[in-house]
Amino acid sequence: AVAAASQMISLRRLSTILGIFQPSRQQRLHQSNMKFSAFALAAAAIASTSVNAFSTPARFGVRQHVALQMSTAVDADTKTALATAANEARGLAMDSIAAAHSGHMGLPLGAAEIGAVLYGSQMQYNAADPTWINRDRFILSAGHGSMFLYSWLNLAGFDLPIDELKRFRQHHSMTPGHPEFPSSEHNTPGIESTTGPLGQGVSNAVGMAASEKMAAAVYNTEEHKIFDHHIFALAGDGCFQEGVSAEAACFAAHEKLDNLIVLYDANEVTLDKMAEYTQSEDILKRYEAYGWEVFEIDGHDLDAVEETIAAAKANDNGKPKFIKCNTIIGKGMEETEGTNAAHGEAGVPYVDKAKKNIGLPDGEKWYVSDGTRDFFSEVQKKNKATYDEWQATFSAWKEANPELAKQLDDAITDTTMPASEMISKIPQMGEDAEATRVSGFKIIQHIADLVPHYVSGSADLHGSTRNYINDGGNFGAGFDKSYAGKNLYFGIREHAMGSIMNGFAFHGLFKISGSTFLVFVDYLRATTRVAALSELNRVSYILTHDSIGVGEDGPTHQPVETVSGLRVIPNLDVFRPGDAEETVAAMVHSVTRKEGPTALIFSRQNIAQNNDMDYMARREGALKGAYIAKKESADLDVIVLATGSELEHAVAATKDMPGARVVSMPCMELFERQEDSYKEEVLPSSCTKRIAMEAGVSGLWYKYASKVVGVDRFGMSAPGNIVMEEFGMTADNLKKQIESMA
């Protein structure tokens, strides 16, 4: 043991001289093709005196599940530069986490070689233009390892200064605890997705890959190809244990998203225990069964990482790519590496020793060598040449396709006409009673025409939710589908649908809505929260069958708490229109809002139209969140608030009450953003006699009313009208409740 330790120390000393860190577990693919410098050969010769030199334990054996056409191995100088950069990225992560006394050290140390290859060789990007539309996207799905991403963004030349790495996890820094997509809170260039909830990022990547396929189909021409990039995601065991990643993986394979490359940081560790404690599956066989092309490599072998990613990029075979990268968590820190202790900040006491062991200067914090800066300067020049060549193609494309260029520009900038103008472009709706889901179907046809970059999808419920875009075509591969289709079929995968929609929004080219029954929105609630947090205004939700009015399907399908549950999510506008004209306003709002997502809550059953009020006045009022739907004809005595299908009951109940005012409040959040003067005009503080009605839990309504007619228990299986009557959702009961008020 002493002799082996001595040999390891000797190897590390040589590694320090060479500026590289030799992995303790390493493999070589097609060694005969490798190029070695004199120093590298010397290192190999000295290392070979070790009993275990360049050997690989059996569990790290290479499994090639497909034939790999390997390119020539990385040349020795580039390889040395990448290895040096990998160790310096490790150092940046260690110093930042140590300074913060908080963070996750395991992934940045364990996946450093993967980062080196991605940012130093294989990804197409321009650090000077981080929003270039044809850049490759990288998503750190294992968002807890955020210092991995911040380190590489700094090294690669993005506008993320070293001082911001020093402020990791501090107030108002550009380096929050988990990566956050640029918003009003953070604007860190190079962050493509808000990640942290495990499984979300890798599923967002599926949405980005679908969006890229759609963009290529819509905008590329035979003469000019302006979209041809790849989507990369780095994920760990936690991401693949979360069910959402499995749902999204099935969708990706079925729709043949071969522009997607997922890198699995397979370090055999989870937070509580070694991964074997909770999983025993063969994940490669699972993904192969889904229809992915799968690879397995040593994630510390720069040649293997380089060649496998290059092969994955080159193979347009209709299969997304899954690369299992066997790694050692916390690599370089002997005290914790390879154990679950390496996951978090347990290694902080050993940072200085670990940095010295991997060849970094003793005592220097946040050290980056001139050689690494010079190397990435050359990478930037190479990337800039690719970027400039693309710009020339793009200019020629724009000149040849002016109308398409205008459409793309509007899509990139998310330009739409103002809501006040858009509502005037949609014809007046009918006067007959109609379910708002049916009204929505009519309106979405106009929205699709007015907003060409708007697409929609459903979790196997198009026939019920009615959000199908006529003549829009269906998205995907096979059958009657094409990548230019505007209708997405997500299958019975609500959670993946939410993540994929977020991916579309993060990708930055299309607006997207997705539909399901309202009661099933909890399956995708985590993704809705991320959309609201990330201010993804390109996302909206069409949620139908909105109350106990669903009827015969019973309490499992009758939402009562769900609308209020959505209303408490910050920055999510929840719009429950009370007739067809309010539905126009709701859908227009969902595609013109700039600050975040919108949930549209539609009824299954027919509801009456408020025909006594001008149709445009109803639209304009609804765009303010609440308005006077029926004005009192005498001194104001009582205010009746209602929303959705209960608006008709409020209007009917007050028919013979001259002192009653009916306020329709389809969107609480929007109303709260109005000027105080308008809110006082609609709900004068002088009138405290107020009652609200909604076929859902009553709690939130007490902000506006002293009495609420609601549904504070689960429903029952019976025809919808009977259920509504049983729970007091009628005009007669509302009238009685009003009359009982003092």
C-alpha cells in the first residue's frame, strides 16, 4: 500500500509539471489512433510502473451498444489544454463553494472533463452573442451542481466575471444556488434553463430539441439552412429516477429527436446513499428500449468523451443519444471522492489540499492559468468563424425570404399586436349558451392566424379540451405528422408536457399552450411553478372541465381546490372566463402577456352569455381582471362577485335587485395589478356588503367578500346539473344567500 501510494504521489507530481490530472480510473478507445506528445509519452511510461496504471475496474468497462465510427483521438496539445482547464474548473468550483460555505461540490469535480470537451471543443456557441439563435444549448439538469456551469461559462468567455464566481450564492449575484434562466431577477448569460427540481432540465431539453426541429422545418429552405444545432443536457441519477424524465424520453424517441444528446453523470452516488441502495436497473437497456442510441464511456477519458460526443452529433439516424459517462463524484478530493459525502459541501475543509493534489498553485484562490485563457481565446476565434459564416448564410436567407424573415424576427422578439388591438381582430361570438372550451376552440383558430409562432398541444385530450388548431398540421415523425406541425400530441404524459412546453419557451422561438383536464394539472404543477418563476410568458395552459359541473365522472374528475391552488402560485395569471367574450379576452391575454405564464380555466358544460352587455365592453373589462358586468339601477346596496360558470347565476339572481352590482372577476391577479382608482371604481370601499360565488373552495374570496357561496368538499358522481344544485351552485340559492345578509 505504501509503495502504491508513493507511485501515485510521483504520478501527481508529474501531472503537476504537465498541467494535467490523470484520472485514477481510465480507459482508452482505439489507442492506436492516439497522438502523444513527448511529455505525454513520458507520463505514460512513468505511470506504467504502477500496478494499476491505466487499468479500469470491471464496472467501468466500455459498453458500445451501437457501432461507433471513431474519429482520430484528441491531439496531445489540445488534450493537455483540456485537462488543465478541467482541473482549473475544479479549482474554481472548490473555491466558490468554500467561500459560500454552501453548494454541491461533487458534480463540478466529477464531470470536469465533460465540461472541458463541451465548451472547449464540441459545442457550437459564441460567448459574445449568448442568444445567437443557432447556438447549441446546454442544460445542467442536475442544477445543484451549478458551479460546474458557472466555472465553464467564465472559462469559455461568457460575460460572467470571476468576481461573480466569488459571490456564489450571495444576494443579487449572477451565480445563484441553482441556475436561473435570465429574468427580472437574474441575467446570467449562457444559462439556458432554470433547473434544480430533478428531472426537469433533461425534460426541458426534449422541448428544446422539438422546438429546434420545428424551427428547421418552418424556416430552413433548400438554399439556406439556418437551424441545425444540437441540444445537450447533463443529468445524474436523481434526474433519471424522477418519472418526468422517463415520460419525456419516450416522447423524444417516438418523435425521433436525433438532435438531442443527454450525458448521464453516472457516479453511482445519490445524496443519502450509494445509488445501488435505491436502484438496480440497467438504464442503458431502458433507454435503448425507448428507442435511444446509447453509449457507455469513462467520463474522465478526454478521448472517449470527445469521440463519443462527436459521433453522437454526426449521426442523424432518428434516435436521440444517451451517453452514460462513468465518473467519480468529487474527483480529486481523496477524503470524499466516490462517496455520497462528496455530493454537498462536506469537502470544504479539504479544498486546499485537493487543489494542490491536482496541480493548482498552492494558496492561490480562483486560479486560472494564462494558458487556459489563451486556449479559450482560440476556441472563441474558431467559434466566431463558424458564427460569421452562419451570419452570411442568414443574411442571404433574409434577403431571399423577406416574409419568412419578418415572421422569424417576430418569433425571436416575441412580438404580437397589443391585447387591446388583438381583441378587435376576433369576430363577435354567438349569443347562445356555450361551454367556454367550445368558445376556446373557435378563438384559438384566430389566435393561430394572428400569432404565427403560436403552437398548441394536448395530453391525449384534444377531442375534449378542444384546443386543436385546424389546418395547423400535427408535429412529429411518422403517420400524418411533420416537424412543421402546430399540434403536438404529448400522449398521457402531463408532467412531461409541462416540462417540454417550458423547453419550447426556454428555446425562445415559439409560444406554446398545452391542455388537459383541470383536475390533472397537479401532474404538471412543478413545471408550472418553474414557468412562473422563470417568467415564461411564452407558455399557457388550457385546463377544461373546471368544476363539479363535470358531473357523472365523479369527484376524481371534479376539481374543487385546483383553481385556488393555481392562484396562489406567484406570477401565474389564472383566467376563468364567464362567457365566450370573456374567453376571447382570456386567450388574447395568454399570448400578449410579457411577464409570465397564464392558465386558462374553461368549462365542460354550456353557460349563458351576458348578452345584456356589449360584447367589446366585456372583452375590455375582462382584460382588466374584473369589471362591472351588471350595474345597479338604484343606490348601491350589495356587490355580488362571480367568476366562470357562476357569472350567469350572479346575473340571474340579481335580476330583480336594483341595488345589486355584479362584478365579474375572471382573473384576480390581473385585477390586483390595476390602478387603485380602477379597483375602487369596481369595488368601492364604501360598500362592505359583498358576497362571492364560485364552484370551488371559498378561501381566497374572503379578500373581496364577507360571505362566499363555494364548494369546500369533494364532489359526487351524478349529472352535472344535479351536482351543481346539490352544492348550491344555482341562482336561486345565491339569491337566498344575498337576502339573508344584513
